[in-house]
Amino acid sequence: MEKVWLNNYKANIPAEIVQDDTTIIDLFEKACKTYSNNRAVTCHNVSLTFRDVRDRVSRVAEGLARLGVIRGDRVAIILPNSIQYPISVFAIHALGAAVVNINPLYTAAEIEFVVKDSSPKVIITLDMFAEKLNGFHNKYGIEHIVLSKIADPYPVFKRTLIGLILRYISKVKPKLNYTPKMWLDLYHNDNTLNDYAKISYEDIAFIQYTGATTGHPKGAMLLHRNIVSNIKQIFAVLDAQVAEMDKQIVITALPLYHIFSLTANLYTFFLHGSENVMIPNAKDIKSLIKTMNTTPFTIFNSLDTLYNTLLETPLFMNSNHPTYKYGICGGMATRESVAKNWQQHTGLYPTNCYGLTESSPCVSMNYFDDEFSGAVGYPVPSTEIDIRSLDEEQKSLQINEKGLIFIRGPQLMLGYWNNPEQTKKALSEDGWFNTGDIGFINEKGQLVISGRETEMVIVSGFNVYPAEVEQVVDMMPQVHEVAVVGYPAEETGESVHAFIVLSGNKLLTRDEIRAHCRKNLTKYKMPKTITIVEELPKTLVGKIDKKALVAKYLAVNLKGGDSE
């Protein structure tokens, strides 16, 4: 496909990035030296400068080395957003080991699958999640489990006070059948590791497991080269728009174990001198808003669902954030209603981007001054996108023609850990990755997402993209959230079903919904059945879980009717 997007690049954005042998730890060392006195990370009103972070990383790295961690090992992290997270990650990088990110909200069985698949030598976790690891010690290659407490990085008095509160009031006291090592001992280690391992940009930096909604997740092997390339790609776009990166303050509400937050907040902004203000639990909306109201933040990166939740919260709507300048929306495209409401309240549109775990993650980004269009951006430098037909031939399509999205670029993973079969399915020999997403490139060169190939509904032979129907339903002001799925139908093969959450105390009938859809959709795209629900289930990273919806509401044959 012709790279039409290059014609609409902003001035000073290069078509290609410079690729070299730089590693993540090289960028870390440069940042700590350049911005040594800048605040690097803040959590619960405790802040560390880049010099502080560098010192603590060297201590934790030395402690992990004494536990036997060497280049090529894997170390799993089960941590929320906290000061412990970046220090642990960079310490692992310093030793040349690979980080295995594990969502702390995983069940014990889900954690066990990832641990069994990746065989980490060490696991670092928070005490409130420690019971999930009972029975894991000396199993699957695990030699040590390192236990941290939420207040470990804090001064002695505050650490002791929080410890007492958690132990005696909140009753956080895990019952363990193993003896852990203590992260605090590593953090306050008297020895430092100043001679970091001689690592290569071709070494694995992360085994990042995909958020699968069917089957088991797959571990994407992201090399230092992949992550560094994506940092350079994102920064090339930001540098043309954001002045004084080292003076930005970023609210990091999205969990760092998610690839979007990891690369955008922790790496791109952190490694260019910005301060990350950590939000341990973004679902605690009251605490998030309190932090936003007391912090002169300039950047807030989020998901559509979190933007929407804030807009529905009076405490946020009654707040003012005059320093806020930039916001990137990842994970899923921002809905038009959410984007316009956010712009009306803050003066800024969320800037859509697109990416996947397998691409480190960023593939495309809009610009901060773009009007909302529904597009998810221009391919970032050194990235190719090819739209291919949905048939077996998979021929390349032209501008505005809808098909499967294929991508190629230096940010693409090496492959899936211990899974050559899935790697072969996803990655071609010439480097093209099948995203499984459906969309098109518009005349400006922006990517537009229509939905997932596996989510596409086929009604009487016609393709229906759930995202298109969702967009139409979401136009109604009474609608808070909507999810569209297909289900079997005798006459048409599949039918369209809509799950709708109403906004506040607003009322809306199914007939009104159908009348609205009739004006805006072709007949075969119309929802045949509609279910009004109190809430839509979410995955652990905040995306709507359509599999759970189907399991809960469509397990019963609706027989063409509606469900309450």
C-alpha cells in the first residue's frame, strides 16, 4: 500500500527512525544522568528523583544478583502501579534478564499458567497477592519469591504507620506456605551493582502476555530493540508537538503491567525526563480525582472507559485542571460521544492511538490538535500498514477499502514464547504481522478500525462490524455504554444483538433505539434483539469483555426476542 500518511506528517516528524544497538538500560542510564535532580516517580506523596531511582535500582539489582538472577533469566512481576514497579523493572533490565509482567488481578490458576509457561527464576509480588502463590515455590523453575509491602519505599515512620493500619485495621496478613525474601531488604541493600550486565539490543526485555479472551494468553517476546524502537517512534511524534518533555507531569492511572501504559508512561515519558505520578488503583475513582486535583499534571493517558467514568462522576466534573495539556487514548478507540464530552469539559480531545502487545505497542497515532474523526492515527515512523482482503487470497486493497490490517516495523515482537505454531500463523517470513483487526486507511493516511475479525457478524452473507453499530447506538445521549455481538439465527445465519447500559437515571425504550438505528443503519445491520443491562463486564485492563456478556446473557436461546 502506498504510504499516503507521509504526506500528512507534521513538520519535523521523520519518515524513518534511526535504528542502532541501544538498549533500555542505556536509555535509563542516560535519563538518570541528564535529569538527575528531576522528580522521576511519585506515589502517595512520596517522590524519588532520577538520581534516587538510579541508586535504588543498583541496590535492588545487586540483591537480585545475589539471588542468582543472570542474563537470560526471567523474573516475574506481580505489582500494581507503585514506586516498586519501575525500580524492579529497571533492576531486572540491568542484569540482562527478561521481565514477565503478570496482572495482579489474575486468579491463582491464571497466574500459574503464565508462571508455568515462562519459568521465571524469581517472582516479585505485593503481600496482598502473595497467597495466590502458595504451592509455587520450587516449582516451574522458581527459586525465590520476593515479597514487597505497599509502604516499602516510604520513610520509616510512614512505613511503620501504614503497616500497622494494614495489619490491624485492614487485616492484610497473608497466610503463606513458603518463606519469601523481602523486597525491602533489597531496596535498603548496602551494596550496589554499578557494573551492569553486558546485554544486547537483541536480548528479550519482556515476555508480555496477551490479554486473551479465548483460550490461554500468548507470551509476546519483546526485545530491547523492539521497545527502544517504539520509544523512538512515539517520541518522534511527540517531539514535534510537546515542548520541554522533561517538565511534563504524567498521571499514570493505567496499570504498568499493560503494554500501553508501560511503553507510553514508564518508558517514553519517564526516559525523557517526565515525572510519573503513580495511581495504584484506577478503579478507586475518588482517590484518582483527589490526586488529579492536587497535582499540576500536564498529561493524562487513559482508556475510553476511564474517560467516560470520570465524565459521569460529579467530583471530576466540578473540578478544574488548568495545567492539563495532552492526553492519549489507548487500548480502544475513543467513542465520539466520550471524546466530545471530554473536549467540552477539558478543552482537549483525547488523542487516539492504535497498538497491540505484539507491536510494543504503538502502531499509529493522531496529533494532539486533530479534531475528532474516529480514526486511530497515522502510522508512526518506520511502520508500514497493508490492508488486505478478507478472502483466502488476501490481496492488498486501496485507500478507503476495508479489510484485514497487517503491519510491519522494528517494534514488532520476535514471536510468541514457547509457541512456534502461533508465531508462524501471526508472522510471515517477510515480517508482516496479521493483527486480526479489520479497518481501512482513509484519504489522509489515517487508520480507521472497524472491529476484530473474530467479532465480525455475518448476516445473510453480509459483513456487519460491531464497532459500526456501537457507534450509531452510542450517538443517543441516554446511552452510557454499548456492546454489540452476533448470535446464531436460523434464517440469516447470525443476528445482531446489542447490550446497552443507560446513562444515570435516563429512560430509553427498545422501540426508540430501533427507530434511531433504522435512520442510521442498513436493515441487515440493525440489532434484532436488545438487552438493557446495569453494567458491561470488563477485562482486567478495562476493555469490554464480550465473551463474558455472551456467556451470561446469550447462553439462553433468545428466539429472536429481547432480554431484560
